[in-house]
Amino acid sequence: MRWLQPVSEEQATEKVKGAYKKIKQALDCEFVPLVFQLVANYEEYLVHLWKQIESNLQSPVFTPLPPKIIDWVQRATNGWTS
């Protein structure tokens, strides 16, 4: 069985680096989440997957969800995640 290794930003091809840049900007984070580093082993799939996720993130249906999810998690855990 082959185990995937994460593709770091230093190891990434130019195409993957471009996707990583978009991912970090859209998610407003300084790092590329591990799931994307693993998918980067299949760079064409990473690019396709990110296009799909990015369009969902820009959807008016998705926009109000993160604050609602954070509120729900905090209530469900009695604030122990804070």
C-alpha cells in the first residue's frame, strides 16, 4: 500500500504553488491545510478540487455559515474550545 506524503510549499511545482497561494488567501491562513498538501500529489485534481471549493466559499449560501458554526461549537462544548 502506498502512503501519500504531504507536498510542502518548498517541494511543490509552480502549478501547485499557485493553488496553495489561492488556498491560503481564501482561507485567510498562513499555512496550507494538510488535506490540500496530500491532494497535491495529484496536482490536476488539486486544481480541480480547489476550483470547486473556492466557488462554494464565494456562494451567498456559504458566507453566513462560519460564524454560525463557531457559535454552535462554542455552545455545544460550553466554551471549552475558547
